[in-house]
Amino acid sequence: MGKLAIETRGLSGGGRVSATKLLVLGIVHLSGGAHGYQVRSELQSWGAESWAKIKPGSIYHALKKAAADGLLTEHAEPGNSGPERVLYRATTRGRDEMVELVRDGLRRTHDPDMLNASIAMLPMLTRTDAIAHINERVARLEAELVVQAKWREHPNRDTPEHVQDQAELWAGHARTELEWAKSLSKRLSEGAYTMADDPGSWRTVPDHLKMRS
Amino acid sequence: MGKLAIETRGLSGGGRVSATKLLVLGIVHLSGGAHGYQVRSELQSWGAESWAKIKPGSIYHALKKAAADGLLTEHAEPGNSGPERVLYRATTRGRDEMVELVRDGLRRTHDPDMLNASIAMLPMLTRTDAIAHINERVARLEAELVVQAKWREHPNRDTPEHVQDQAELWAGHARTELEWAKSLSKRLSEGAYTMADDPGSWRTVPDHLKMRS
DNA sequence: GTTGCGCTAGTCAAGTTTGACTACTTGGCC
DNA sequence: GGCCAAGTAGTCAAACTTGACTAGCGCAAC
């Protein structure tokens, strides 16, 4: 099993989960091509430095890495004003990888950053796909709460008292997230938000309307 | 102000907040001296890989770094069985730094890992000190909830709908944490847990009882 | 009696993140 | 018409994290 995981790594594209990667790919894709500073500004305007703790340096690295991995293409633009900029565009593989990352972030509990990033990029998915993955998260959270409840009935000796108590906070967070996920799932079922398969989505908006600048 | 912050850095010890650093220092201190593998095992038995995402590699690095910074001392032990091990002991500066990190982790919202690590090391503080800092956290959380509520009344245009919605989850987590922190503060006031200034604490237990192995 | 597995103990290279730094352009103000 | 502040665009070295790898020892089964 471990060996297989290593072998499949070549297909799925490389490094492990990363909220930075997802957000950067997502912004480039949504803008239909962007340079580093544009990604950085967009993320800032979304308040992403706070909920995803992304700093400028990481963005440029993530862009270069994604380009090296064939998820983005680089087009050097001679500096008409200021230093030369590099324009990035998403490739087909980049789009596929991103969608997969969004799905992963929704599924995977443990890793709040990935969840946040996935929510931000939620409209990359079709409505039914998004609902399915959020429901999977709900199921996983419920399962974890059960496991954790059992763990608290038979606590591990030599784990200090206050460390066990900390599990209470964990459970509280899980319950909060559970309710929130359920409500999100319901809202999506009722047609909230514009998803990838809806008219007027990013996929059907003409290019010249995509960028504000 | 910025300049001052840089100057004071020399006094406080160097790098920024790190849950790893806090946990490693804490374990070494609690055990009254430990080698890498011992720290690693102890953290594992506390379930720390899950709530603090600490991997073995980081532990050894953190130990060396702390030793280089004068927070720990290294005593090479010739390998009586197996490879030679290095025994680490906390210095006075290490203890001070650690207590300060615990306080910081309690105060600082944003950064769940530091909170978890601080809770794990809570008995490093005196009872009144711990209560004071937890109460400060409560106050900060309340203030942030107010700010966030205002932000939602006047949402930022060009922030997508679903990103604004994500703030709901944020707020939910904050409320959960708020309740939990209040309850912890109350329990501490009522005398729960053995704190640094209580009889029978790690500070008053004789050395020969400290290590299980 | 040795093969293999798991535990002890840790190293190391590769990758990622950070935050300080560079450099150029506007636009406003005196 | 010159200077400073703010915005644009990005580089870079240093620090940190990760996960795979090394290596000795005990003991259980074959």
C-alpha cells in the first residue's frame, strides 16, 4: 500500500496538500491569467492573509513551482512600466489538479487552511460534486466525534489531565464545523451560489469580463 | 516602532512563535532532562502528532536550535546500548523563554497550534498568571467577534459571496473557543489542575520521581 | 541458529515559508 | 521642479519542516 502511494505520486502531480498551491492556482484560473502581484493583491482583498496565513514570498514560490510542474505556463512580459512581469496561465492539468485539491480540502478534516481555501474556490466544482464532498466531510466529522467520545470514556493514563481536557475544545470545534457544513450543504441543495455548472459561472463568463483591472 | 521591535529581538531570544519549540522545551523541562527520542515518544503518547502536527524531524531540529540559542544544554552520552544519545537539559533562560511562550500562546488568538501547545504546558504557569492570560484571550475573542459582526453588516464588494460566508464558520469557531476558555478559566479559579505554585507540582516533585522510564 | 520484524535513536537532502530587501513609478505637495 | 510617500513587482538568504533513510539491538518463530 505504501509503495503504491509512492508510485501514484507521479500521476497526481507531486507534493502534498497545500492551501497556498490551491489558492494560487485558483486565482490564476479565475482571473484567466495573472501575474504574481495580481494574485497577491486579490488574495489580500479576500482577506486571505488572515484565514490562510499566506505571505507574499510563498505566492511567488508557489507560482514558480506550479509552472515547473506544468500546472501553469509562464509568459514573460517585457516591462512596459516598471520591472518585467511574468504572466501565468492555467493549463488543463492545472485545472484538473486544482479541482482535485478543492475536493480534497472539503473531504479532509484536520487542516483548517485547506478547508478555507477549498471554500474560497468552491465554485470550481459542480453543484452535485460540491454537495457530495461536503456530505462526506459531515460523515467523517461525525465518525471522529464518536471515536473521540469513546477515547474520553477510556482515557489514556500518562496523558496529563489538562491535555485530555483539551480534547473538549477539539470536540467543540468539530461540532461547530459539523453544523456549519450541514447548513452549507443544505444551502447548496437549495441553489445558493453560482457553481461551475450554473449559467453565469466563471466558466461561461466571457474573458473580457473576468478581470477588474 | 518597527526598529524597536528588531532591537528587542535580541533579548527575547530570536525566532517567532513556534508550537514545536514550546512543546520541545516543555517536555525537556518537565522530564528534567531528556534525549530526542524521549521527547518524541512523550509527544506521541500525548497524541501531539495530531493536534500539533509535529513530525520527528522537526523535534530534533528544534532541540538543536534551542541548544544553539542557549535555551537548552547538550550532554553527549556515549551509547551504552545503541548509538550515542544526546541528553538535553533546560537552562534558566530556556525556562523563562518557555513560560513566555505559554503566555503568548494563551493570549494570541489566530494560531490554534500555539493554543494547544500552551494548554499542554499550562501547569508551567502559576494559577493566577494562567487565569489572567486566559481571560485576556476571552476579551480578545469577544472584541474580534464584534469587529467581525460589523464587517458582515458592511461587506466588502469584490469579495465573493461564498468567501464572506466562510466568515460564519470563523465566527462559530471563535464562539466555541470563547465558551471553552471561559469554562477553563472558571475551573482554574475553582482550583482545578495542579499548577506551578501548587504543592505537588512539577516544581516541587523530587527529581527521582519525574521520569517514568 | 538465523531470518525477519519492530523498537530505539537519529541523520539528511529536498522542499517550503518567511520576512527583509531592492528597485522602479506615480502622484501630491511645497 | 524636486522630494517624499505610497503603490507596484518581485528577489533572496535564512530558517523551518518533512519524510525517507541509516543503523544497532533484542527476541520470536521457524
